[in-house]
Amino acid sequence: MAIEAQREQPTEGQELLERVEQLTAAIDAAADPFLRGTVDELVSAIIELYGEGLTRIVRELAEQGEEGLLLRLAGDGVIGSLLLIHDLYPIPLEARVEEALASVRPYMESHGGDVQLLKLDDGVAHLKLVGHCHGCPASAATLELAIKEALEEAAPDLLGLEVEGVAEPKPIRKPLAMAQPVAAPAGAPGWLPFEEAGTIGPGTFRALALEGVDLVVANVDGTVLAYRDRCAGCETSLREASLAGPLLTCSGCGAAFDLTRAGRAAAGEEHLDPVPLLRRGGRAYEVALA
């Protein structure tokens, strides 16, 4: 099951889901408690009815050896949502969580880190950030923009996350969005195409702006890395910096930062701000901005 960012215009199924949400809100706002209770009971009965129908369809497909067809059907956003609601999705939750983590692992590894699934417990994924991602000041952003988004797309039925190695003192545990293939609201964190990254040759870097955000993008031995264009030592732009191997040295204060270690200073406690950047399926790069 390929994990791809959804950037398409709302489909008929997505519009139907939005309409269901609007009607549900209208029912909840109804003043008559008897009416609300009756409607809730009716909706529950309808859900049970089509749930039983889906169960029989899935069972028949399995008996006929049509697992491939079932997987293709599950790839449809609306059908997949219904299968998740009724616990009929053909790919186990743990496998989908592992696939989501695999999709962001190239970014983690490019900064000398990794993410591990420790266990699944009552629908909650227990993760651990390791390597240079452990305790990194950008680990919270890494979790929000890369790991959490991948999990929401591949495993929307996951009930929550608990993560070790995040810079914040307390673990992150919050429910993920329910399975709804609805376009993200404007301004929400998300992956943006970044074709310019493919033109940066090994051993070079470039300062540029994307969606109004100033970035420094470097190619270190064939690995493309992105950071906010701000020196952690003197807070000036890094566009006049020099790159030697993995070290980016600020022209203003002379501080050097190891781009392959999540931007850690070669000497001192300063730290650049990494920006998640991935190359999905061998195609153009994508970068995640808040």
C-alpha cells in the first residue's frame, strides 16, 4: 500500500463526507432531546446494517481468493474509511504503522537519526526517536510534520502516540484524526513539491524561499538536506556561509554546523532548525512547512 500525499481536489466522496459532518452537527444542535435520541438510534442502526453488509462482502472476497481486489478497494479513500470504521481493513494496523515510519525514515536517517516502533498497546503506538533525533530541539517539529502526518494518512484508526526522545519533557499522546479523505485546511502543515532541491549538486548549497519561508538547502554526498535560513549562533542569514563536507560555516560568526547531525554545532550547544524533506518514490522532493 503506497503512502502518498493527497493533493487532489475534493471528490464526490469527500463532499459526501463533509455533508455527513454538517448534518451531524445540525442534529446535535437540535433542541428536542427526543428527536436527537431517535435520530442517533436510527443512524446507529443504519451503520450496523451496512457494516454487516461490508463484513459479508469482505468475507466472500477472502473465500474467493480476491485479496488483491480487496486491497485495491481499500485504497479508495471512502471505501477505506468504511472498512476502518468496521475493523475490516485488510492490512493490519501494525503493518501500516511500520510502513508509515518507513516512508519518513530517509529524512530521519539523513540527519543521523531514526524512529522505532516499540509496541502497539490498545491502539496507541509507542515510538522512540534515536540517534541525533533523540532530544533534538527540532524533534517536536519532526514528529508533527513528518511522523504524525505519515501515521494519519496510513493509520487514521490509530488512537494516539507516545514518543520517547522528544525534546519536550512530557510524552506526546493525542488522538489522530478519524479516517476521512478530506483536504487539509489552508495553512495547515503539509508536504509541498520542491523541485529546486533536485538541481543542487553534491557539495553545494543554496539559500532560497518557499512559500515565504527562507531555507538553506544543501547536498552532502548526494543527500539533500533542508534547514531554516538562520544561524543558531548570530541569527543572521546563512546564504553567505561556506560548505565543507557536512559542515556549514556561518560567514558572520564563524560557527560551524554539522548538517548530517540534525544541524548540531561542531562546538557549542547551538542547533540549526531542520526542515523535513523527502523524495517520495524516486520522484521530485517534497518539503514540510508549518
